[in-house]
Amino acid sequence: MRLAKYLAGQGVASRRKSEELIAEGRVSVNGNIIKEQGFKIDPLQDKVEVDGHMLQTADKVYLLLYKPAGYISSVSDPWGRPVVTDLIKEEKNRRIYPVGRLDLDTEGLLLMTNDGDFANIIIHPRYKMDKKYEALVQGKVTKDAIKQLQKGILLEDGMTAPAGVHVLKHSSDKTLLEVIIHEGRKRQVRRMLEAVGHPVIHLKRTEVGFLTLKGLKDGEYRYLNSQEVKKLIMISQNTPNP
Ligand code: URA
């Protein structure tokens, strides 16, 4: 495995930053400084150090955050707005980052980790990990609009996969929908609902795979246990037609 890919997968830094660390001579393999970008390592055999610190391969962390609206799904913001990592008080020494993103004004379940492979399983559409949302939308949603959403919607970046959609409740001018998708395109749920004439008033992600927000208030988080992590990985491996 390429050294930069390994460093990124271990949560040391992004792939690009890892390449910079290598170029700066800050990474050694079995005691030798490596500056060659294409250098390949055996993750099970080789001892990799960054700035003289041995990487702890077991040092993976998985968190489930109830993201409040008003927080950016990022580790920093050039304009100094609140970011989700501000809420994770116990993890100041590990470089954790959000798994995908929820919009600034979306609340709900956001996973955070320093494990790149795990993040990929949750985000990449090929693993078909379901994400469930509650969307309060303008207008009374018709059966026809629901059918369109269930078939897939043509957005400017192409056709979406079919969505699972149910009406949870409605009044004369608003509808609360449950929407299940496994893709994670930018503002996807909002754009799909807008496309069928029902702009979103409020959006909350309630589930990712089998994980829920149970027991958490907004702004709170908990660590996933190893069973939960294993189960998510197993689900992704059993996905048909990857
Ligand atoms: N879809 C959206 O439109 N926004 C989100 O934050 C997540 C999914």
C-alpha cells in the first residue's frame, strides 16, 4: 500500500497533506526517512513513524454525534463559524473528521472517525448504506410526487437512485416525510424535494444503517462500540451488486 494512502487511512492527515508530510521528510519507515511519494509499505510488517511518533494502528475512534443546526460539518472554517469538532471535547489529540456532511441548517446523526476505510463504507454509494431523514416540507405532497421520488429524480448532476419515501403526517399546507437514500450528493434531499415542488422547511437525519439518535440530545455524542463498527462493516460486505 502506498505510504500516503496508509497515513490517510490511519487518520494522520488527508491524502494530500500526507504527501506533504512525506515530501517534508517527516515520515520514516523502519527507521529510514522516506521522501519518495510512490513508496509502498506492508501495513502489517512495517513500522511507520511521523515526526518520530510510532503510529498506533489500534488508535481508531468512531463517534455518533447529534449535530445541531448551525454547525458546519468540517474540522475548521475559514470564517470562524462553529464546526462539529468543537462539540467533541474528549478528542483533542486525534484527528477525527465527519463522515460525509450534513448541511449547516440540517440537524441529526453524523458519524465521526479517524478511519478512512470506515468513512468510505458509510459514504460511498456502492455500499448502499441507508440514510434516513425526516423532512418537513411546504405543501401537501401528492401520491404522484411520492412516486417520482421513489423512481429517482433527474437533478443537474444526474439521476438519483430511487428513494424510500413515506408520509409521516400532514396539515393543509405542510407535510412531514420520511426519506431514505443511500447516496450523499450535496443537498440531495433538499434538491430532490424542491424538484417535485416541495421546498424543505426543516431537515433532520435520524438514522444511518441501523444506528439511531436514541438517548442523545442535540450537541451530544457517544462512542460506537466494536460490535456496532463490525456490524456496519459486515452490512457493507454483504451488499449485493457493489
Ligand atoms: N440532504 C440534504 O439536502 N442535506 C443534508 O444535510 C443531507 C442530505
